[in-house]
Amino acid sequence: MSGRSHAVEEGPLDPAASLAAGATLGDAWSAVRATGAPIVAVDLGGGAVGAVSALSIRVALQALRDAATPAAELAEPRLVVPNRDAAEFRLFADRTLRAVLVHAGGGAPRVVQRVVAPIRDAVVMAGGFGKRLRPLTDDLPKPLLAIGGEPLLCRLLRQLRDAGVERVAISVHYLADKVRDVVGDGSAFGLSVRYLEEDRPLGTGAGLSLLGSVEGPFFLINGDILTDLDLVAFGAHHQLHGLTASVATYLYTAPLPYGVVHHDQATGAIDVIEEKPVYRYPINAGIYAFSRDALGLVEAGAPLAMVDFLNEQAGRVAVGRFPLVEYWNDVGSHEDFERAQQDIDELRSRSR
């Protein structure tokens, strides 16, 4: 990590990211969502100001911290410094930090943050058959299914553009011509688009094995996902932490409709019966960021299963996760498809 460096810039903290005394974790997340700020200020009383990073808010929410938890409980003393020089030193000492607050008592806090270049390249996986959504996908590839009147893939391309992406490679196989007809060269989306041809299905990591060369870090995203994940924050986290691969994780709730019997494995004696428990697991959301070096770890043009690839690399190179606590739906079933149709208006209102 010591080889990474970024310029820093100082400016006023958005007033909406400055929280009153008694603000909650939920308030802090609302402030991050409204402003995109990498850090929020919290009034600790007596003229003292605390700071909470957007990342720590994400981690707390995915760890199921109560949204009513006082935001002050997440404040980190290391994130508040008295002046610009101290801010630069703190950011130099911990290069994973995205921002710190400057506050020396009196006046509004200011934020000093790293200038992290947005990720400019992305791969979108759009070659699957979408079998679970038949007959909807009999004549239409899943990424072109319309949610609220707009194909999933078109929405995703706009999100990538808005996050700073300029070049997109789309991996195609099933009904590939229909994808080309809708997207074309990408100019309608403000993007440069090329196509990665899967002559035969190459698996969930096909985009990696077909991509070839790329200038810098890149996103890889399944083309059938409906989400409002902050891609800018995801890309910055990936780069600041010096990761070869980053996986966005979503907390999936799995209610069990039966009582679970917990018992002694040796004697069979029952300890307790847990009635209809709800289990929650951080799952792979199908959204990744990779460094350019990751391409040297795959065989060009060969079949590649993404999960197998990541499991192989974990421990060899830096593979990390980014908590996705925004909306997420992989539109994998008819039930998910209907839910997406119901949720799209709220998603649109949040993006305005």
C-alpha cells in the first residue's frame, strides 16, 4: 500500500452532512445518501465535533447495528484534526482513509479528502440465458427485460456513466444481436461500448477471460441487477485499499419456516428448539471491482467461474469486500421481477 498516493483537497463540509447532537446511525446514513460525503460530522456537545466515515456506517448497517444507535458511538477520534497540515499527515499515515475533518473549535468543520480518480472502464455480463425467468426470456435476453419501462441494461449503463465510467465492454452470447440493437456503440448513453463474444458459454467470469487489456482498474457487473449502489464510493474504496479484487456484499435474509433443533452431537440430547429462525448472510451481489493486474491471473478466452476464481485468489492476492446497504435485486425469479416493478419508482425518486 505504501506505493499508492493521491492528491488531497479541502473544502467546506456539506451542511447536510453535519449532524446535530442526538443524531442516529439512520440519520448518518441518510446524510451520506443525500450528499455523497465520505465523512459526516456529529455534534458531541460542549463545542466538540466527532466524525464518522461513510464506510463505518456501511459496515455497521450490514452488521445489523440498530439504526437508532447514536451516531456518536461510531465517531473515531483519528478522523478529526486541528488543521490542514495535520489532515495531510493523517491521510499520509493511513492511506486507506478517504477523508478527515478539520475542526479546532468554533466555526463549521471542513473536510480534507483524497482526490481519487473514478474508475473509467467496466465490463457488463449480458450473455446468460435467464432460464428461471422463462417465458419472459424466450425471445429477450434477461438484461433487456424492462423495469418501469426501461431495460435493466440501459439503466445500468447510465449508472456507470454517471459514476465516471467512459468505456464499457459487454459480454454477450444468448440473443446477442438484440443487445447490440438496443445499445449500439454506446453513444446514446455517453459511453464507448464494445462487445466480448462468447462463442460458447464461458461461465460467470467470462468478462475477465475475454477482456484483454485495460488501462486501469475496472468494474465487472452482472447485467441483470437492479441497484442504486454508490459506484463512486465502491471504486474509491477498491483503490484506496490497494485491492486486486473487491466484491460488493449484500445482506440476504433467509427465514426458515421450521423449528431448528440444536442438540448435543454425541448424545443427541436437545439443548433448545429455535422456532422459525431468520438467518442473515452477506452474499456475493454480482458487482466487482478489479485492478488491471487481475487480468494476468486468468487464461485468456478460457471458461471461468467467478466464485472459483475468487476463492483461488483469496490469500494469494488482496481480495476484499464492500458492504452494499442500498437497494439490490438480482431479478432472478418471477417474484423478484414483480418486486422490481413495484420498487422502481422509489429508486428513481432517490436518484433525482
